[in-house]
Amino acid sequence: MTKVIPACSIIWLMSVSAWASAERIITLSPHLTEWIYSLEKDDELVAVSEFSNYPPSAKRFPTVANHNGINFKRIVTYKPTLILAWEGGNKPQDIARLQSLGFEVFTSSPKSPKDIAVEIRELGKRLKQTKLAEKLTLKFENDIADIENKFGHTDQSVFYYYWDKPLMTVGRETWANHLLNICGARTLFDDSPVDFPEVTLEEVLKRQPTLLIASSHQSLSILEQFWQPHRNFLAAPLVRVNPDVFSRFTLRLPNELLTLCKKISSN
């Protein structure tokens, strides 16, 4: 005799199967949180890192990592099936410990915009979102290429900085300088032996950049207060970029980069 399984049992079995196969994703960097949203897998997020603030709905998730490191106890309680880590931001020993605990860890380490596309394709394959990843990254690559073709043929020396006390800028091999190159510019301190040199105001005035670029959330009027006493010696205009876009490896980059390139070219 064929045994008939009640409909309610079938539904229950289906729901259990779906739950068992669902991903439980943790991201340990804001840009990786954005990637999960871009790949439309945010419904499988369970925890994120500090400053995961885009899109705004990402702020509702509990945080398991900050600038001090990773909270391993909290991560274990969420039983993740996949953890996304940033090799340039998360501590190497923390990533190694996660792997030693048996967690699957997808590592990200972009050095150029091209790497963003490569890594999102890899992540899309892992999350069974290959077609979407290809669509997103193809547009991203085309947008970046268009910007570089339009603006990348000049050679302006600009002063890009994060804050003024102390004055912290970038060297030749940094992410920020790679983006400046796309705009036809280069860091004022491309001869620095370190990636993030601390420099003096006197050095900046002596080198006479064509443009000042502040990576800051502060308004231009507040940022200008630092330079105002020295305007007799430095005429370079001051512009601002959004650090949440410009300093992250995000698909939002082309719009922000285009805006900066236009400002550099009009200088």
C-alpha cells in the first residue's frame, strides 16, 4: 500500500530543507557587505563589520568585527557557512584562526579597480549568482575604462590627504593613487618610500600641487580653514571626495571617480 504523506508534512519538510541549504554569511569589511547586497544575497547575511553602512539597511545587522579585530565568540554563535574577509584590513592571524576553526573564508584583496571585477565574479560563482556578477562587473569595467580614456592622458601633481593633524597622504602604490592615475593625476609624494607618509605643511607648500583633495566627511568650508592662512603661498583649489566610496572597493566607485576626474581636468 502506498503511504500518503500529509500536505502539511511536505511543506514542513520543504521548509526544513530550504533552511538547511540556506547560506549564513558574515562580512568582515564594509565593501564586502556592499558586494553581498549587489549580488542580491543580503537575505542570507547574519552579521557584518563595523561601518557597514551602505545600503542603509546594512546597519541593522549585528557587528562582529571592528578596527580592534574580530569577535570570534560572536561569530561562532552565528554558525556561518561563509565568511568574507579583507586581507588588507582584517588581521592575518584572525583570518588564519577562522580558517583553522573550519570556517569557509572568502578573502578579498583588491589592488586596482580591475581586481574588484575579478573578485566579484569569483564571489558570484560561489553564491550561484554568476550571471548577475558578470552583468555588474562588465558595466563597472566599461565605466572605469571610459573614464580613463577620457581623462587619463594628463599628468597633474595633486595633494591627496585624509586628515590635517597630522597631514597624512599617499604614496605611489596606494589604492588612492591608482585612482588618481585614472584621472590623469598622481600623488604629490609619489617618491615616498612608504605608502602612507606623514608630511609637513612646509613640504606641501614647497612642492606646489595643482589641486588639494581631501578624503573627508567634513564640509569644504571647514576643510578650507586649515589652508586659508597659507593662501598667499598656495593657490591650489580644494575639493573633497567621499571616503565611504573612494576608499572602499565598491561598485559605486565610477560615479564618484568621474566627479573627481572632472574637477581635476577643469583645474
